[in-house]
Amino acid sequence: MASLRSDVLTSHEPHSGQGATVAHSERSNAGELTTRPLSEREREVLSHFAQGQSTKDVAHILGISPRTVETYAATIAQKLHARNRIHAVAIALAAGILTPQDR
């Protein structure tokens, strides 16, 4: 995980089980860090990805359509500035958004 950009992971809060989890940090025009939280549902979808489950599996487990899971995956990747869902899981684990127990 040495290739992860430390400036993206500078500010985070470990998952506490309640409320939104900080998922993303970026520098604003003034240079300070700003964050965008993952919703509980996005975190839940990400946790299933961390367990190696496919889009179809996650859709079945959560009772939603595969297209909805793909939409969550795209939003998660955008918020984490990840290239794909695997990269998003790696970022989330490194930042404490997901814990090893979530896997």
C-alpha cells in the first residue's frame, strides 16, 4: 500500500458504527483539507466488495438491483478517488474507513 497518496488519506475517522464515515480528503483552494463522507449504505456495499463478493452477489444480499450496486461502486470510487473497487477497498482499509473485521 506504499503507492497510496498520503495527502488523500490525511484526514479520516475510523468507522464507529453510527453516522457517516469520512471517506475522502482533498485540498480546497485555500489548501485546507475537506472531506466527503460515505453513506452507511456505501460503506456496506464497500464492505461486501472487501469480502470478495461480486456486483450480482451484493445486489442479491442487499435486495437491490445490480445496476444500483454499480452506481454505489462508482460513487464510492469517486469519493475515494479510487481507480476501481479494489483500489477503493485498499484506500478504505488504509484510512480506517473499513477495518479488517469488515472483511
